[in-house]
Amino acid sequence: MKKAIHPEYRAVVFQDISSDFKFLTRSTIKTKDTIDWEDGNQYPLVKIEVSSRSHPFYTGKQNIVDTAGRVDRFRRKYGLS
């Protein structure tokens, strides 16, 4: 491998904001946020809207993740309740 051309591969915590589920894995994603993890170390934090804990395929339930009011605007526009 060539030196200094690959992104840094490091431990990162991903947090599902709809279910407050967190997991530690490795990634090259860049982030400004950090979090103190269960092992006492501080890791970069990435906030995501959907994970296996909140996705309908894995949960068997239909959860509506509405972060921008899209569902309400759609229902008002088409007169659905």
C-alpha cells in the first residue's frame, strides 16, 4: 500500500437517534462529535436516523421517523388523517 493516501481507519460509535441505540465499530468516516464509551475511552460519534433497532424490516413494526415534518405536511396536503 502507498503511504499517506488512505483515510484513517479507527473505532467510531454510531448512535441511532430514533431509538437511542449505540454501537462501536470501525470506520473511516469523519466527524466532529465525540462520546465517552462504556470502556472509559472517548470515540468519535456519528448520529444516524435508522439502524437495525429502528428499521421496520428488523423490528417487524412500522416506525415513522419524521425529522423534518414531512409526514405531517403530506397528510395535510392530501387531507389524510
